[in-house]
Amino acid sequence: MLNEGSKQKHTVLIIDDSPINIEHLAQVLKTDYNIKVANKGEPGIEVAKSQQPDLILLDIVMPDMDGYAVCRRLKADDKTRNIPIIFITTKSDTEDETRGLSLGAVDYITKPFRTPIVKARIKTHIKLKHNSDLLEKLALIDALTNLPNRRRFEQILKREWGRSRRSQSPLSIIMLDIDHFKEFNDHYGHLAGDSCLTRVAQSLTLPLKRPADSIFRYGGEEFIAVLPETDHAIAMTLAEKMRSQVARLLIPHAYTHTSHPYISISLGAATVIPSSRHSPNDLVEAADQLLYNAKNAGRNCVKGILMPSTPLGEPVSSGD
């Protein structure tokens, strides 16, 4: 690394086997960007994975692994596939440029470098990436509750399933919904319903203290939490805290058909140590069935199970 710079600066990774090229590009860019460097393809890939630069300047002609192979590896990895790559090379024929762009590069700059062109193209592609990331982030957030949405849940569950399977650690999810919410909407109106959803969403985040724990709006009045490295006893405790947290909101609901005239939630908590016996969808279906069981048990309660890939598989419950 040649320049730490401000943390607010974007980061550019230069992968080039020529110290002269690296030094020249670093001098040109260091005022505006944090600079990371690698002089071979394999180290460059590792830096890209660990540092997550905003853009990569990639030489084509390098020993051991050429730029095309590096680009192919970067685009095949979920961690690096969305990082913009600009090829920098002495090759200037159309065939080479076409090949680079077809592999997923966003631009192609030929040597010798023209500094204003290099800086302008880097600035443009980083801005495009920033705008794309912002749109992607907005697409993963529920506009009403400001919680991540179902699409984001599916991404996170897939990721955590893979991690838990590799480490053989327990993974828990909690599925819940607001009891008799249709009746609440019908009698109090949709504005009150939206306010209720927002307040419930905020309260559900309070018991989740670890950065890895996440709560999502699953759809309508349904929410779902993903709890990595969480055994079933802890999952049940967290589910009960969620239930209690919502109950303490004391949002009046005179049409619940229960003895509790306030908004309440029913929850299903499922835990598994991921293996070839199960899929992420099996875990979701188990939590969904447990939620159904909680509703049948009178609502405002928690039902849970430790799925049978683990030593225990007995259903448990808690709540009023």
C-alpha cells in the first residue's frame, strides 16, 4: 500500500507487474484515492477479496497469470464480481479490447497513459458503481419499516447457511406475524396499520444485540429473523423477548378475539446445524409450521424445534 489517505476516499487497486507503471499510476491517483497494489495476479485477487476496492486497474500482460485470467477469477467470485475493472495494457487492437470487455471489464486504457483520460475514466466508473450500489441497497430495503426485505433475507440466509455448514455451527430463524392484523386494519384504518407495522418493526430490533443477527420484513405483517451461531435455547429466549417487547407497546386492538386487547405477535423458532439432510428452505418451512402451531395454540406465544440433524428434535414452546 502506497497511500493510506482519508478513510472517506475511494480505494483503487493497481495490479501490474511493472514497478514503473505502479509508481506512475500511484503518483497520479494518490491525491484523490487510497491506493492498494499487487505485482502479480494471485496476490491481486487476494487483495481484492480482503480490501474490497472501489475499482481495479488491471494489467493484461503479467507473468504466471495474465489479466484476462485474473478478471475471470474476480468475476466468478461473489466477493469481487461487482468491482469495476479497467484493463491497462500496451495491446491496442480491437480483438484484445473486445476480449477484455466480454470478460466483464468496464473499460480499456492503453499505454502510454494520458493522465486526464485515466483520471476521468476512473472517476466515471466509480461514480457509476456508487450509484449502482445505492440502487441495489434501496431495492433490498422495505420502504415502510426501513427493515431489509424478503429479497435481502434470502441472500443473507443463503450466505449464513453456507457459513454454518462449513463451521458446523447452529443456525436459527424466527418467523413471526402480527396477530389478527387484518382486523386491526379493517377497524382502525390503513394509516394506523402502517404506524403499527413501523412500531412493531422497531421493537423487534431491540433484542438483537449482535451485528450478525438480522430482522427482515418478510411480507405483509410477517417478519423473519436470521440468527447465526445461535443454539435453540438462545433462539427461544430471543423469540420470547420479541414477543414481550411487542406486548409492551400496548397498541390497542379491541378486535383480536383474544383476552389480550392489544397488538401481539405469534412466533415460530427453528434451529438446525446445516447438513446435506436439509436445505435453507426446509428451515424456513419448519419455522412457518411452528408459527402456524403458535396461532393454533391461542396466539401471543412462541413455538420452537431443534431440527433432527442435531442430537435433539423435540418441539418446545413458551409464552402466555
